[in-house]
Amino acid sequence: MKVAVTGANGMLGGEAVAQLAGRHEVLALGFGPGRPPEGTYRWQEADLGDGRSVEAALLEFGAQAVFHAGAVTDVDGCEREPDAAWRVNTGGTQQVARACRALGARLVAVSTDYVFDGASGPYGEEDLTNARGVYAQSKLAGEWAALSIAPDCAVARVAVVYSGRTTARSTFATQVVEKLSRGEVVKAFDDQFTSTTLAASGAAMCLELLLEHAYRGVLHVSDETVMDRVDFARRVAARFGLTGEIVPVKTADVKLLAPRPLRGGLKVERAAGMLRHRPLSIDAALGRFHDEWARRTPR
Ligand SMILES: NC(=O)c1ccc[n+]([C@@H]2O[C@H](COP(=O)([O-])OP(=O)(O)OC[C@H]3O[C@@H](n4cnc5c(N)ncnc54)[C@H](OP(=O)(O)O)[C@@H]3O)[C@@H](O)[C@H]2O)c1
């Protein structure tokens, strides 16, 4: 099958390319200088923000299924550069959805727990959204674009993605490992409750949704445990056998440009009942993260 992946330099997109390569004809669409892990796929640079490149690449490839994971993911950066966020996160999703509509291709578009305001999570798929901040609003508009333009579409929401792969970017989880290993203090919010998503697991659920199911609408595909970030940091430290200081901080005491959902998190019962790749417990996810980290090669 001809499967295209956007955001192929990123954590979820890179995982998807790695899992698809060799099993399907894969077009990996990326933008910046990074590259997905080694494997058999065709690489192409295409900008989600220019209104046409990604759409043209998908049409030329003749994609039968598209995993759309590309987005501007720097939440505070989106407040600094709102035009770019809207162009990429909403406009880019419109490009992808238009191509899927023209091709009759199945689409899974990735979205975020930030579409909720965090007043009363964890949230189910049918709960009312209330996106606050440019990142959240541009992603929510991307959800609507995907679902309304592409007839055969599922939106897969994840939260706090992390990966131990060499090619993955720095995240809160990798910073906990690196800082504690160097004897540095880790600061973590004790009032932000969230789900987390090991990229390998999230990508596997999304690809199963893309290639093996006809489900249309929103599905939550994070890992299953909801916790605050201090708890998450402590669990990462314990899994890696790291001791050191993890200092709780309050969101209101830190100057952040974008609002953060405090009582967030995603309910994943629907995915658990539907998919072969079930949402992972935090212990299982961190076990796999630890294995990925052990296999890292110097860059
Ligand atoms: N990371 C999280 O904690 C998180 C949480 C909830 C939802 N999500 C969603 O999950 C999806 C995947 O993100 P991720 O976690 O894998 O983060 P990521 O590693 O930041 O991946 C996002 C990718 O999008 C690409 N991108 C950015 N601007 C682009 C443009 N103009 N044209 C083409 N590609 C562009 C980036 O390319 P470069 O690498 O070249 O810059 C990056 O590889 C996104 O839809 C995101 O909104 C992420």
C-alpha cells in the first residue's frame, strides 16, 4: 500500500516511518534538517505552511493512506509566531485533507489533549473542547478541517509525547534523564495533570487505526496513566535508577506565554477496547523508553 507520513522528522512521524518501512511503499514528508530512522522509504521535503507543497506531494505519490503528524509543536512558540502556527497546524491539515479527499485516501490526523481547557479532565472523546492559546486553537481548527474535508478520516489525540530514539528531539522525559544523570536539579509542575504518550506506542495505535480500521471521528491514543509532572519525573527517575532532586513548582509561578491545561489527561478506554495495540501503562511505557535509551547511538 502507498502510505505517506507528514512530520516524518518528528517523534510520532519518525516512529511511524520506522514501523511502516519495508512493509509498505512509504513517502516520508519532512521539513527541517532532521531525518527519520534508517529504513526503506522515499524522503521528500515539503512545507505544511505554504498552502500547496504537501498537497502536491501527496497527489503526485498517489497516497492511499496518510498519517498526518506534522505540526508546529512549540506551544509558547505558537504565541510568539501565531501566523506560522495557523498556516501549519490548520492550513497544513487543510492541504493534507484536500489531497486525501481527491485521492479517496484514508487519513489519520494527530491532535492534542490541549483542545481541552483542563478544568475537569481526564477527558473522553465526546467531551466539549475549549482550546486556549494559539497552539491549541490552531490544532482544534485542524481537527475540524480534517474531519470536514476528508471523508475517510480519524483524528487521533495524544498528550506529552516522548521517545528514547536517537533521532527524537529533547522532551521533558529525556531532560529528566539527562539532568539527573549530570547531578542537576529537575523542576516539574505538580499542578499539571496529564497523560503521556510513548511515541512508539502512539504511532503503533495510529497506524493500526489508519490501516486496519474504518473508524471515523476522534479517538484518544495516549498511554493510559494520568499523573502530574512531578509524579512522571519521579517514575522516570526510578525506572532509570537515578536519584537526585525533583523540585515541585506551580504553573502560576512560572512565566509561560501559553495557558496550560491543569486538570487534563485523556481517557483511552475506547482505544483499549478497539485496538490490538492497547494503550500502555506508565510502567510498560517507561520500560520501553528505557530500552530505547539504552540503544541510543551518539549523534
Ligand atoms: N509533542 C507533544 O508533546 C505532543 C502532544 C500532543 C499532541 N502532539 C501532536 O503530535 C503530532 C506529532 O508531534 P510530535 O510529538 O512528533 O512532535 P515533533 O517531534 O515536534 O514533530 C512535529 C514535526 O512537524 C514538523 N513540522 C513543523 N513545521 C513544519 C512545516 N512547516 N512543514 C512540514 N513539517 C513541519 C517538524 O519538522 P522539523 O523536525 O523539521 O522541525 C517536526 O518533525 C503533532 O500533531 C502534535 O501537535 C504532540
